[in-house]
Amino acid sequence: MIEQDTIRLMRECDAGIKMGVSSIDDVIDYVKNEDFRAKLRDCKAEHEKLKEEIHELLCRYHDDGKEPNPMAKGMSWMKTNVKLTMDDSDATVADLMTDGCNMDVKSLNKYLNEYEAAEEKVKDITKRLINLEEKLAIDIRQYL
């Protein structure tokens, strides 16, 4: 049970990180405020550090990880592009990113509770990812 929960939680973190990086990549070129852009770049860099930690652990378990749900990724891309076509302001980007962060925090907390037998190291990575998402949502409120 411990190994199964550990792998499942790592997979969800992997998918969440990939989705987060992809979302930042989708919007960063629209951001006009340099401080806002720096916050997104810093968050992306932190995501990539966590991705490396998860990747090392997944390799130890001989697992390939998980890609984000194609439907969710497609819907996110479509929502982002439609909203930014109508209004490409920093407020729109902040709104989109805040929604994404909130969804990720909700999902990761659900998986943290669901896979409670996971190794503490993986739970710690999950909690750091949750904190990273929560921090970004707070840091970009000023741009809403």
C-alpha cells in the first residue's frame, strides 16, 4: 500500500507540475509588468526544481510519471487563448493563473488525503508544491 500510494501521489504531482509549467508558458509573453513576469519565471523555476525531485523518485520506482489529462490541458489552453484574445491585460493573466493555482491546490490536497500511506518524502514534495501554488496566487493578487 505504501509503494502504491507513493507512486500515485508522485504521478499526480508530476502531472500538476507539467500543467503548471505549461500554463506559465502559455501566458508569460502576454505579461506587461516586469515584476509580474519575474514572479511567473521564479515560480516556473521552482516548479522545475520540484519536477527534478519527482523525476528522481519516479526513476527509483521505475515509473514514467504522468502527463496532464489531455482534456483538461486542452480546455485550459482554449480558455486561456479565448480570454487573452478578448483582453490581454495583466489582470486577465492574473485571473487565469489564480484559477489554475486554486484548482491545483484543491486537487493536490485531495490526492494528499487520498494517498495517505505515501512516503513522507513524497508528501513533503506535494506540500511544497501546494505552498508554491498558494504563494503564487497570493503574490499576483495585486494584478487582478
